[in-house]
Amino acid sequence: MTYCVGLLLNEGLVFASDTRTNAGVDQVAIVPKMHIFEVKNKRVIVILTAGNLAITQSVVNALKANTLKKGKTKHINNVSSMFDVAALVGEEMRLAYERDAKHLKSQNIEFNATILVGGQIKGEKPRLFNVYAAGNFIETCPETPYFQIGETKYGKPIIDRVVKHDSKMMDVVKCLLVSFDSTIRSNISVAAPIDLLLYKINSFSSKNKKRITDNDPYFIQLRQEWSAGLKKVFTGLKNPNWF
Amino acid sequence: MTYCVGLLLNEGLVFASDTRTNAGVDQVAIVPKMHIFEVKNKRVIVILTAGNLAITQSVVNALKANTLKKGKTKHINNVSSMFDVAALVGEEMRLAYERDAKHLKSQNIEFNATILVGGQIKGEKPRLFNVYAAGNFIETCPETPYFQIGETKYGKPIIDRVVKHDSKMMDVVKCLLVSFDSTIRSNISVAAPIDLLLYKINSFSSKNKKRITDNDPYFIQLRQEWSAGLKKVFTGLKNPNWF
């Protein structure tokens, strides 16, 4: 499985993805699920993937290959809006479906893939989309400024409690790390290292990125303090006197 | 959907279930998912159900009807161990499958049901089982003293952090209410009132039960204090200085 989150804030975009992939429990490996398309000072586009790894890798591969093809009129590095970028991702998802779905079905495997794509193209504000396996997609709004894909449920409550469209970017990073910690504790199909990317509005740069390992001193401290803090709050709550 | 939890502690058993049922979003109703079989001073058996309501209601109905049938040699009120009780629940699940599964399949509906069954029969310690749709079942152990069924993921992290086999019963009740609160906030298919039952070891009585509504003063206070406490701990955590 996988856990990825993308958020659109007033300050810009935050992306985080785990790196565990597994086929059953026998085949567990580290694979990055974050892919960056950047044209210096013009556009930064970030893709996070969940679902069948062969499908999502083939989609990302096609998106990359298209940028290099001579005569390819429309690709991720030249279309003029993030909406068009999401449409390109959707198109590649549909091509993958046409090519793979019947073969997967013959092995009783569902065509299962979801892709978050966000970023900023000069002339537009930053935008964030969620592209489904059918190639259709939705966009965030101020009321719901984030998307999760993969193993989303364990880490959702803390995001729901804390994150707003106007939250400070580094508070959101802290919240995401708590969200990943909750998920990783309860589900072995999600694991560190966590890939993190902060895109600051109008920066047109992807330089603020970091791979956070289990041994990262900040992540260790955060996990310990959060766990101790939760237990302290929990212990401080009065028990009911019902029985 | 549904959210139910059963726990086996040193002090006894704790059961909690929500009461929301829905067929799509158009048909939402309150239905209890907790069923009690009691033979005074001899046995208390509690059943929590998740999944297709028609299936689980038919299983519970058959278990009840069997206790009244003349000449029925084995039923939930007379078998001599909780293991045998779980086997009876499994048998009824299999009979429901044989009767219903093909008809459900013709409407593209999966045969989907899970049942927790726990309690104490005189001569035995309290025991707790999880019966699957296939009629097979597993039992708790001190290392993993609880089962969840239904929408389990939102509320799992707090249970994983707090509950042990030797936790105090009222601490566990408090933890379950926090777990239900997290689930209810993030998923509209789970909702109060919550049915709660505490079975104290060797009591052979089901008297400690309560229906907790959204307006319950303790539940309101717990939710407010937990939310405020979480936010305080979260705010107190240092932000990373990575970028």
C-alpha cells in the first residue's frame, strides 16, 4: 500500500509520500512515489502516486517520455494550465487502462491507481488535483484544501482537526508527520522514509525537499513528544462514573 | 457502515457499537448492532455485528429462534464453551451464505458480514471471538486483546497507543469514546448513539450497559477536552527547521 498527502495552502503546496511498496508480504521494497517536473523559473509540477505500481510507473514514464518526443505538441512541460496537466495525467491513465486492464483482469487484478498532481505554472496560482483510475479528476477548494491517497484513514483525524487553507506551512508539515506516524504505527504497508516537498507560492523552485528517515532526530523527537503528550491528555481526562 | 469494538481485559469484557446503518446516502437509519444473550447467573454472551444488515439480522434471529425450538439440542444458551458459541455463530453465517449469497451475487452485492461474539459461561474465563463471513473465527490473546469491525481505521491509532490486556476497564471506556469520536468526525457512515456494555468477570450479569447519545454531558465534555488537549500538545511541538 501507500500513503500520500497533498495540500494547497495560502503559502503554497505541501506534498508528502511514504516509500513502501509491497506485493503480498513477501515482496516489500522502497520505491519513491513522488515525481517532480520542473522548468526553471517557469513551472514546478509534483506527482504523487498510489495503487498498482506497474500502472503508476508506466503513467509517469509516459509523461516524462512525452516531454522529450520531437513534434509532441502537448506535454506536461508546455501546457498552459495545471488543469491541462491534470488532463494529460488522466489521458495517460486511460491509455494505461486500454493497454493493461484486460490483462490484469485475466489475472483477477483490478485496475487500481490514483494520482495527485499539483504545482504552479507561471500566470496561474498553485493548484492541486486528484486523478482517478478512470482518468477523471477533481480539484481542491479552500473548504477542503487537501487530498489523501492510499491508506488514508488512520491519518485523517489529525488532519481534519488541525489543517485549514490558511494554516502555516510548517505547522502543516508537523501535522503531516503526526499523520504519517499514526498510519505507520497501525499499518505495516506504510513506512518511512517519507518524501517531503514544500512548494512556496511564486517560487517556481522545488528546492525545499527532504527525505525523512526513521532515524531523523526531529521525526524521532516529534513522535516521542506527540505520544507522551497524547497519553498525558488522555490520562488527564476524567473517567465516566456510569457504573 | 458501522463501527464496533470488543475488548478482553483482566477485569472483564468491554463492548461498544455505533447505531448508524445506511443503504447509500438516501437511506440512513438507527439500528442497534449489539445483541445480548443472558441466562441469569450462568452465562452472558454479547454479539456485535457489521456488514450487510439483512445477513447479520438473519444470523442473530436464527440464534435467538434456536434457543426456543423444542428438541434443538445445541444452541447459544446451552453449549458449554464460548468456543462452541463462536462455532454456532459461524454455522448460522454459513447457512445464511448458502441461502443468500447467490441471490446477492445476481444483484452484484457481496456476501459481507462480520460478527464479534464474546462473553462468559460458568466454568470458563471470559472469551472473545471474531467470526468472519466464511464462518471461520479467531480469538483474542493477551498480546492483541481487542477486535474492531466495520470502519476500523480512523479509531485504531488511539487504541493501539493506549489499550493493554491489563488496562483498567474505565480507562478503556474513555479510550473507546475517543476512538468513536475520531471515527465519527471523519466518516459520516458511523454515528452516535453508541451502545456500551461492560461485563465484569464472574458477574454473569449484563446490567452495566448504557446508550450514549451526542448530547450525553460526559461525552460532550470528553470530546471538547480531548480536542483542546490534542491541539495544545500539537501547538507545543516544535516545528522543523529544515527549509
